[in-house]
Amino acid sequence: MTLRKWFYLFWTTLLIGALGALITGLLLQVNDQEFSWLGGSALGFNIVNMLLGGATISVLSQMGFFAYLIIRFIAMGIVRSKWIWDTLQVILVVVSIVDLVILRHTEQSSAWASYLALPLIMLILALAAAMLKVKLTNRNGFIPTLFFMTAVTAIEAVPALRLDSAASTLFMMVPLLACNAWQILILSKVLNTNKEPL
């Protein structure tokens, strides 16, 4: 990957994150007049902070993406069996989906459905992105894309999940999922290859 290609990936992901956060934040603010980003009440203040928040989320997404690429490279050097590595990724996808429900569910609350919504939406979006990745490259891209869109996204979303606030979770997850999907889907085009580079 050249510096020019990395700049393209960086700035487009930053733009997607900022716009995703702005749209999500404005929709949250329209539906809930009490919602404000960082406690500000002026609309202009909130718009600027939403854009900056989305840009920060996109940088977090990019760090997770490149960390996954490095870990995958190292793991493939150690494991040397694609089947074992893919099986491990599928197991971690299941664990991450289950953990998003179990770890967030508290003893006092019995509403499992509210805790099932986020993991199911993430899984549906991950499956859609994985199927699109297979169309763009080949079938070897399915499991890495599924893993990245679920397990890595779940790790990146920990700051919002710890707040246990639906608005905070939504504000972070929309741009995060958009950035992650963009990066994983555009990678083969940026690298000018029809093969799955992951």
C-alpha cells in the first residue's frame, strides 16, 4: 500500500465517519430534544462536535482495521493453516455476539430483547457486508469480513457500550459500522486486486 492509497482510505473513512455521526446525531436530536453532544445546547455547537466525534470514531475504526490486518498477518504466520484460522474467527464471532448480550444484560433488568437488538443488527450487517465482499473479491473474503464486522466492531464499540445508553450506543455504532464496512469493502479496490488481501 502506497502513501497515496492510504491517504485516500484515511480521508474517505474520516468523511464517512463524520457524516454518519452528523446524520445520526441530528436524528437523535430531532427525536429527543434533551439529546446534546457534550452537553452543548446550541445547534451549531452540536453540529461541529458531532462532526468531530464522528471523525474520532472513524480514526478508532481505522486503528482497529490496521490492527486486525497486522494480527491476521502474524496469526497466519504462526498458525499456517487457513482452516484453523477461519475456524477460530468463526468461534470468536459467536463469542462476541453472545458477549454483547450477556455482558450488557444486568441482573436487575429482564428485558433480553433490548440487549438482543444490537448483536442481531450487527450480525445482519456483517453478513450483508461479507456477501458483498465475496462478490467484490472471492469466497475467501467471507469469514474475515464477518469477523471484522462483528468481533472487531464489538471491541471498538466498548466506550459506548459501557455507558449503557441507547443514544450513545447508536451515535457511535452507526458511523463505526459504516467506517468498518467501507474499509473492508474498498480494500481490494484500493490495492487494485481481485483477490482477498486479508
